[in-house]
Amino acid sequence: MTDPEIVDPQAHADDTVAVVAVTTTLPPSSSATRSTTQKAQDTARNAYRVARMILFVLLGFILALFVFRNWEDVPLDYVFGSVDLPLAIVMLIFTAIGLVMGLLLYWFLARRAVK
């Protein structure tokens, strides 16, 4: 903040120049107030985000490669009929069903453990 010290011109009538002293106090920078531990935690958090993004990109690339390599049609027979779908789509559908079932089981068991 700026705290100007104004000199009264009547008090110094014989002086030709009035001196104004300005003192400035700068707030400490955000990096100066953060501790080394906080900086290390921020760096680790950012590194984790970058690693997670790289992992997702890599998994997306592997998934796309899987889909393109397994695009031949296979018959899917179910109770009410039959349909021809690409093998990759069938596998992704059943993987998604398994994932949802696993998450629901985890959710129910976690809820029961809390009670």
C-alpha cells in the first residue's frame, strides 16, 4: 500500500521545494508465502495430472486399435432373436455391463459397511 507523507507548505514557507515522501509496502508474493511442502504437493499433483492424461491417451489409442483390428461381424444370439454386430462392439458392450455390475456391487457393499 502507498502511505504518502504530505509536507505542509505553510510550515516551510522559506523552502522553495516541498518534499513528498512515499513509502510503498508490497504484499509478499504468493510463492514467498507458500511453504516448501505446499510447493512439493502442487508439483506432485501436477505430475499426477500429466501422468493420468498420458495414461488416458495411451488407453484411448489401444482401444481404437482394438476396435479397428476386431471389426469383423459375429452373430449375437439372444433370447428374442439374433443380430450380426462387429466383435469389438460386442466385447465393449459386455465390458461396460461388467463395469456397471462391479461398480454397483462396490456401491452396495460400501453402503452396507457404513451402516
